Amino acid sequence: MITFSIIVPVYNVFEFLERCIDSIVAQTYKAVEILLIDDGSTDGSGELCDIIASRDSRICVYHKKNGGLSDARNFGLDRATGDYVIFLDSDDFINIELCQKLTSYILSLKEKPDIVTIRAANVVNDKLNGYLGCIQRDKDTVSGIDYLKREFQSGDMNMAAWLSVCRKEFLDINQFRFLVGILHEDEELMPRIFLKARKVASSNILGYYYVQREGSITQSKSLEKNAKALNDITIRLEKEYLKVADKELQNYLLNSLVTSRLNVLQCGKLIGSNYKYLYNIDFLKRNAKSTRNKCKVWLFFRSPSLYYQINRISKLLKRHNN
């Protein structure tokens, strides 16, 4: 029997919490361990966890001092006992057949994978609005390196932790944990996990519902903090990626750092002299490997405001055509 540990960090999400937990409790496959990590909530979320836990013996609630998302996930990982770990954010929810489908899929493979990727649906205003995650391309497992190369080539690579169901023993042996005290913790950890994985299986299982809440990041200070965090992470990852022996993959990885930086500057509208310290022209120039990114970097440093306007119009046209 395959068992699952579903780790749910909880912090001030009272409005969404019951829907999230209900989607776990209602799983058609019952060999599930539910770890609710109350990360110092102040809105009654912690108390609601206790109430819901009284209805189901599979739920374990832990109350801890606020330490952030990474700290809460690590807290759950250290206590999880399942064969596979699923990360679920407390304002999102999962398909009630996710664990059943994962079990059938894993048992159909020749070897137990270190990672099984799943697909997710964007949920905006309670309506589905597009999908995330790669489509299935292999009947069996591939190495993490081959998986990364293929997904970068197709443009489908996504580093969200909740798109990857990881074997607990694999995480423990390699001492994989989220870096505490940062934003973009998934982008820091997940590439390193894939680079180490010997067996990755990509499934077509649509199991996760990612709820996009309007206004979750609204203040310019938050946007600037977000950009600073990504700046630190990309510098850290650049050093890791330069150690990758496969040069084709190394170029994809380095190029992805440029894409991430430009995206966060675009989304945050961080244009102007106050943000020039975030641009880091040397970093962007040396890591831009694709013709597309080289052109973007060239335009960005000729005129950040023009780059922003062209990119904005391009995204609007793409959205309209879809």
C-alpha cells in the first residue's frame, strides 16, 4: 500500500481553510496522513484546524510560532511518515480522486519514482482559467536531468512545489528542505530536487486547484521585497547551475534565471531610478542564452519603460487571442 502525507501550512486563511481541508478528507483513497501546520495564525485559523481535526483521526494539527511558509513546510516534512509527500497551500484545494489516481499511476510504473508531476488548474473568481504543469510524454520514468531539458525545450517547466509529489525517503536522504526566511522558496529548492532525482514520472493527473486571489500583492513595498528576494535567489542558483555538467541543460537553467528576473520586474512595474540596483546588467547579459532573452535584455537596458509597454501589449494580445 502506498501512503501519502499531505502538508498544509496554515496562516490567516480562515475564509478558505475548510474548503482546503475538506478536499483532503474527502479523498477516495484513504491511506492519507494530513498535517496541518498552524504557523501562528491570528484570525482563528488555528482553532478551526482543531475543530476539523476532531472529526477525523488522520488529521494532525501542530501550532507553532510564525516562521513563514518554508519553515512550516519543513516542520511538516520532519514529521511526515507517508511514502509520498504532497504540498498543499491552505487557500487552494485538490481533486478528491488525486491520491487514488496517483496510487494507480505509481503502481503502473516499473520503478517507484522520486517525483511524480501532476497538473493544476488556475481558479479565478471560482472559475477555471487555464492550466499549469507539463503533459505526459513518457510511459515510464526518466532522469531528472532529461526531464528538465525536455520541459525547458517545450516551455512547460514550472517550479511550483505543489506540482511535484515527492518520495519522502528521497527528500530525507538528500536532506532537501526549503530555505527559511525567503520568498520564491520553490524556485530555490525545486530545481535542485530535479537535478538530483534519478526517476521522474510526468502524469496527466489534474489534481490541484490553484486559487488566484486578486490583490494578494498590492503594495509597492511588497513588490520591491519580492524583487529583492528573487535577486538573491537567482544569484544563489547561478552558482549551483554553473556546476551542472550537461552544458545544454546548464544554458536552459541559466536562461531561466533571466526570464524570472525580467518577469518579476515586469509584473511589479519596477521601472525607474529607485530600482536600478535590481537590474544587474552583468547578470542578465551573461545568463541570457536564448535569442529571445538576449533581445529582451537589450531592449530593457535601452529603455525599461519602453520594454514594459511592449511586453504589456504583447501579453494583452496573447490573452485576447487565447
